[in-house]
Amino acid sequence: MFRSRSNEEKAPTAKVTADLSKQPRDPEAPKGRPTPKRSEAQGQRRRASSGAPLDRKEAAKRQREARRADLARQRQALASGDERYLPARDKGPVRRFVRDFVDSRFCVAEFFLPMAVVILVLSMVRVPQLQNIALLLWLGVIVMIVVDSIGLAIRLKKQLRERFPNEPKRGAVAYGLMRTLQMRRLRLPKPQVKRGERP
């Protein structure tokens, strides 16, 4: 009646654990796997935290930050000419050659804006002779730009055919002509060649 029950209690539990240890373990069960190293566990936690955001606000915030970082890289690339981060329209050896081809020459079209300002001022003066001069200047500037652009386009097409026979050249000439309309110091990506230095 007053005998110790501790031995009797220990015996059944020992039998149960022995029986469990003899049963085959399910390979899908998480028990029995080695504990991951601390560095692996921290890496998994980092990946989980940097994974998909929990709500829409967080997702929008991350998108904005990523877009801002991309734009900053693009601005820096446009200033330095770094090919890796340039926008798609400026990438590639063909576009780089077109930029260098245009930047190495004087083009009439790049002086269009300053000349347009001068002509506009002359046309606003209420003197009929000056207004006639302004009109003739407009016509002269437009003719010079058209003639210069046609000559540039012909030379550029020829150079592109010789240098890049197997590369896609679609839109390259139009890209070069649009670049001629910008003043040299305002062009992006920044010019990488000096005037007269042939690419």
C-alpha cells in the first residue's frame, strides 16, 4: 500500500519510448533533421523579410524606392556615358557611334534655338523692314537645316552600313537627327568626343 510507485511509472514510459524509437520515421517529418547553422538560419530570415511585402502600401513604397534608384543611376549614366545604366534608346554600339558621329561635327540645327530667339525678337519690332528681314532669316535657317540634315543623314547611313553590316540599325538616323537639334552642351548622354575628332 505504501510502496514506491516511481519504478512502476518509469517502466511503462521507457517501454513506450523504446517502441517509438523502433518505428520507422517518416522522411517528410521535420523531426530528426539536423538543426541549421546560425548563418543559414539568419540568411533564411533575411530572405523572408526581403521577400514579398505584407501589404499594398509597403509594395508601393518599395516600388517607388526602386524606381528612384533606377532613375538616379540613369541620370549618372547619362552624364558619364556608362553603357550599363543608359536608357534602352541610348544603348548599344550603333547608338554610341551615332552620338559620336553627330558630336564630332558642327550642325546648323544645333544653333536653331538661339537663332529662333533672335528672329522672334526682330519680328516683334514694329518696323516693316526688320519684320521682312526676320521672315527671310526664318526661311534661310529652315533651308540650311534641311540641307544640312539631308547631307548628315546620307553620310551617317553610309558609315553605319560599312561599320555595322549585321547590327539592327532601325531608327538610328532619326536618333542622330534628333540629337543635332539639341545644343552640344545640353545633349544627353554627354558628348564623349571633341569636335573634329572622327569616331
